Amino acid sequence: MSASSDRRFVIVLAGVLGGLVSIALALIVIASLTTRGVEGQPGLQTARLSERLAPLAAVATEATAQPTNAASAAGSGAPALSGAQVVQQVCSACHSAGVLGAPKIGDGANWGARFKAAGGVDGLAQVALHGKGNMPPKGGDAALTEDQVKVAVQYMLAQSGIKH
Ligand code: HEC
């Protein structure tokens, strides 16, 4: 290798290195502009990021924002749920299809016999409150009030054609 080709190699190498350094500097400047933003404005990437990271939904933790349910009605005295609602939410699990030998809603003969044996609505309501055989106390929902259990019994009787 001659001295002149050595010199040419050094010049070319310096040129390539200089070019790479200026490209790197340009990339750094572009990156800082897009992420940090200009004059206090959030950069393009930062804005997009916070948009993507935003939660899908917020959870309401205020007591007033909670829907009322059987549990919150317990102790308040007033039945917040109608007989139909209690039956739909609790009792129908067994009494719709006759699960575990439960008298089916609409089975007038079955309900009629039980109505007589228990001595009326109040007797049946007492059984429903305390349980019997496979029938759990309050149908398994301890949050139900006595009133709610009774209106549920009345509703199932009415649906089964039992006058009371
Ligand atoms: C886990 C199933 C189940 C759920 C839930 C359930 N019951 Fe029952 N229920 C039964 C079964 C089983 C019987 C029959 C018990 C027997 O005669 O031995 C029964 C019987 C009854 C009877 C007749 C009692 C009697 O003296 O013959 C009443 C009244 C009654 N349930 C009311 C309710 C009410 C009100 C609810 C809802 C608050 C409810 N049940 C929820 C299973 C259930």
C-alpha cells in the first residue's frame, strides 16, 4: 500500500464516521421533539401513549353510587325488592324447575297441599325463613328480610293459582 492510498482511506473513513455521527445526532433531535414535545405541549408519542394507557372504565366507589340490593335493604325494614324480584333472584333457582324436590311455581296441587299443611301464608313463610329438608333458610340468601321472604312466598302462591 502506498502512502497516498493510506491517506485516501483515512479521508474516506473520516467522511463515513462524520456522516454516521450527524445521522445519530439528527435522530436524537427528532426523538426528543416527538417524545418531549415543544413548549410544554406533550409530544406526539406521549399523547398517543397516555391515550392508549387510559383505563377502559372507572369503578364507582361512592356509597351513593352503589345499586341497592337485597343485602343493603336488610335492616332497613322496607322491602326494596318485590316478591317477583326476590323469586327471580333467589327462589327461582330451585322453584322454577323443581330442583331437589322443590314445589314448582305453577304447580297448584303441590302448593295447595303445602298451603293447607302449613296453615296458610304465614306458616309457609316461617318454613321458608327457617328452612326444611333441601330448602335452605331464606332460600340461601341470608340478606333477605322476613318481609321479602313472605312476599316471595305470596308471589309463588299467586303464580300457582292459590288464593290467600
Ligand atoms: C336450593 C334450592 C331452593 C331455593 C333457592 C329455594 N327453595 Fe324453597 N324449597 C326447596 C325445596 C327442596 C323444598 C321442598 C322442601 C321439603 O318439602 O322438604 C322447598 C319448599 C319451599 C316451600 C314450602 C315449604 C313447606 O312447608 O312445604 C316454600 C314456602 C319455599 N320453599 C319458599 C322459598 C322461597 C320464598 C325461596 C326464595 C327466597 C326459596 N324457597 C328458595 C328448595 C329451594
